[in-house]
Amino acid sequence: MYFTVGRDPLERTAMRNGNLPHLITELQEYHDKDHLDAFGMYIYGVALKEMQKSPVTPKMTSSPRSTIYRNGVKIPLAHTMLVQSIMVYQYNWSAWLDLAELCITDPAVEQEVEELLKPVSSHWMYHFYRNHVLMENQKEKEAIMVIERLIDGNDEFSSGLFVSSTYLLSQLAVAYYEMRDFDTAQDHFRLLEERDPQSLDQVDVYSNILFVKGDNVALSALAHRVTKLDKYRAETCCVVGNYYSLKGQNQKAVQYFQRALKLDRNYHYAWTLMGHEYLELRNQPAAVEAYRRAVDINPKDYKAWYGLGQVYEIMNMPLYSLFYFRKGAELKPYDSRMWCAMGTCYLALERRVDAMKSFQRAVTNNDVEGVATMHLAKLCEEDGDDEKAARCYLRHLELRYQAQLALSKTGGIPEGGNTVEETISSVNVDEPEAKGLLFLAYYYRDHGEYDMAMMCCSRLLDYPGPEKEDGKALQREIRSIIDQQGDGRDENRNDTFDFSP
């Protein structure tokens, strides 16, 4: 093993094995003589996998072909050798993980591997492997179905073979976290802590959930617990770093993320979080370096791609940021944040049609924060399409009110949804909501719905912004219109009485 010094700073610490060609030649001889058992074939597969990505040897790209030639000698590809090892012995989880890495990198390889693995497709280890591949490919809903089959059972596993598996429970929690269902994910992590208090698996993800929810007390307790268990583990340093980040001590958080990377240089999650901290500290070059290291280690880390887009957006380079946001959207196409970010870039590039398409895609992907609906409303308003603008503003208010109910936890959201009157009268009013209410007030006035217009104006009276005065003026105008209509009705009314005898 030796270090290679490259021009790219991401490659400076990469270790390359110059003995791989000799090792592969020797293993190939044993394989040809049928002297390799399942574990020998696994070692051969790992060597082939490392050869494929090693810069000091001729590049052997993964392809659906079953064999390649090197120096005139027929050599199998890494995934075929790993499959052979698994066919002989299905319980080598390391072989499954190495095979999954190849499948995740190249979809063409995954298709061939699925065909080769059909003889063991009913084995429970195959389902563990499928869950891992689905999770890495950001297909959380399908992964949850696989996990629930392994836990609860189905036609293949009628009794549920892994009812108490802490590994599957942690995978289930991570899946819900990736789907941004933080409450369900936290419940699963709490159950995992009860079942195995000594486990540190996925504890970094748990700390991220507590960070997003702003639960300082729970995150502090978690940091103390994992520090007592093993303070020299990368995940522990990550948890403590998240704790200091939540407290606003970004420099100290960076120190702990750096400690995590000293313990595990390929811990891409720490690189991503360190990029977030540098972004908070307005240190854009360091943030770019951290994010680039993260995607170099794990090209499917959509958070790092998204972070790179944010950095270039802050630097007023929308074309660059659009490129990285697209990368994130390719990996996470059902995340509304990616489409909202792309829409903002398109607006900066004056590409309104593409911006509207991106915001519409965000709405269809459950934009619970209402960012996309607000942008769509403004675009429709600028285009003079008041009907669509009114629907978008009203949808924005509904989303904010639903989020408000979910946060308060004092009441649920009715199955039939909230009425328009309830939404307008109860939603918390901030700047975006004030703009929406003012537009809706004018819209209802123009359509003769004066009661709804007055309701929108009344909500603006408690808002300290400029919309308050506009709401007052509109209220006076509507009262004047109502009074004039009332006077007109009085003039047409017959006030004579006909007394009957």
C-alpha cells in the first residue's frame, strides 16, 4: 500500500494497492484449478473490484459482460465472482455489501446481478441485500415494504423471522427519516434505544432528526449517552458536533466533525455536516471543499450536492448552483426542496417557464412548507392570471395552517380538510401569508364576496407590516360599497302601507 499525490486535493490521501495485478494473477490460477472456496472467491471478487477503480492499473469498467481480457488472459468481472461466492455460501454479508456497491454504481450491472441471483431470490439474505440496495438508491417506500416483510412475515416468511432485529429497526428508522417523516423515525429510534441501549448504529441519523426538530434537551442527552459508550467512534463525534451546531457554536461543531474524520476518513456524512457548518460561518471555499469530498466518497449523497448548490447560490452563480441542484434532484426526485431550489435558479436566469415547471413539480411532491405555492402565486400574479394566483395563495395558507396544527399537536387535520373560512381566520400571519391575504382580499372584493374580503382584511390588522394599512384602506372601501348597495336597495323599497279594514 502507498500514497499517491495527485493534483486533485480529493485524491491526496487516497491509498492504492500496487500489488493488485500480482494478487489477481495468483487468485486466477487458483480459480482455474477450482481450488477457491466461497471465501477465496470473495477475496478474488474484492481484488477485482478494487482493480476496476484503481488508477495504477488499466481501468476495467463494469459492464453487463460476464468476462474481460487482460494481457490476453480471460478474467471474470468482480460482480460475477461475488455472485459465485454467494451461491456457494449465502451468509457472507460482506460479499453482499460489495456486490451491492457495484450494483449501486452501475444499473446495468444490477440488472445482470438480479438475473444471476434468481436461484437464491427466496433466501432471507437476498432480502437484506435488496433492502440495502433500495435504501442506497433512495427508494425508501420499497425498502420499507421489504423490511416489514422480514419483520412481520408474508407468504415467504409466514412467521416473521426477524421480529426483534435491531438492524432492521434501525433501517426502518432511517427510511422514514429519508422520507422526512421525522416523528415516525424518532419513535423507531426510541424503540431501538430501549431494545439495545449499547448500540451506536445510525445514531448520527438520530442526532440529525433531533437537530432538525430543534430538540436541544434530547440531543444533549443523546450526546452524553453515546460519549459514555464510546467517545472514540466517528458517529459519537458527529452527534456531539450536531449538539454544538444546534447551540450555535459552529466552530466547536467543526472541530468535532474533524475529529470524526480523523477516526474515519471516508465518513462522508461528517464531510457533509462540516460543509453545512462552513456555510453557516460564511466560509464558502471551505464549504465547497467539504461538500466535494463528500460526493467524491459517496456520489449518491444528495445532501452534499444540494449543499454545493446552496454555496454557489450564495455566491450569485445561478448556473453553477442549478447544475448541483439538478444532481440532487436526480438522486432525490421526490424531494420538493430540490425542485424549489431549481425553480429559484431558473428565476435568477430569467427562465420563467422552466421555473414554473419546477415549482409545479415541487407542489406535486408535497411541498409542506409552501415555498413552491408562494412562488407560483407570484408568477401567476405577474402574468395577470388572478384565478390561478388566488388558488396558489389559498393553497399556501392551507399548507401553513396544516403545518401549524401538526406543530401544536392540539388537534388533528380533518379528513375532509379545513374550510376556507377556518384556514383564513386561524392561520398564523407572517410576511408571505400577509401578501397572500391581501391579494385574496382584493380578489374577493372584485368578485363581490365582501364577507370573505373583510375576513382577509381583518387578519391583516394584527400584522405590523405595510399590508396592515392596505388592509385598513380596503376595509373602508368595502364598507363604502356595501353602504352604497344598501342605499340603492332603500330607494327601490316601497315604504307605503295599505291598511286593510
